[in-house]
Amino acid sequence: MEEMRARDVHTLQLADKVDALGLLPDYESQQKLDRLEKMVCDLAKKKPRFTNGFEYLVGLVVFVVVLIGMLLMFK
């Protein structure tokens, strides 16, 4: 009887250790994910001015191409 109880106690202790080890990598992964999210937010805040100029340039080129297309269509 005592041996069975001792084995049960030992089994429960091992199960608790396995559960604790299973939670550890999740915590580390969550920390890495939090750091990555913070870096992405910081990079999003540092939007370079070149991006706005590039967007205006692309819009202007599209507008000119559409305008030329309309002029050629109605000639």
C-alpha cells in the first residue's frame, strides 16, 4: 500500500514538473513576440518622408498616363 502511495505521489510530482516545463517555452515565446511587436510599432512610427514623396510620384504618373490615354482615345 505504501509503495503504491509513494508511486502515486512521485507520479504527481513528475506530472507537475512536466506541466511547469511546458509553460516555460510559451512564456519565452510570448516575450519574444512582445519584443517583436514593439519593434514593429517603433518602425511604423518612424515613417520616412521618402515614402510620401514616392506615393505622390506614383499617383502623378498614373494620372498622366490616364490623361494621355483619354487624349489619344478622343482624337
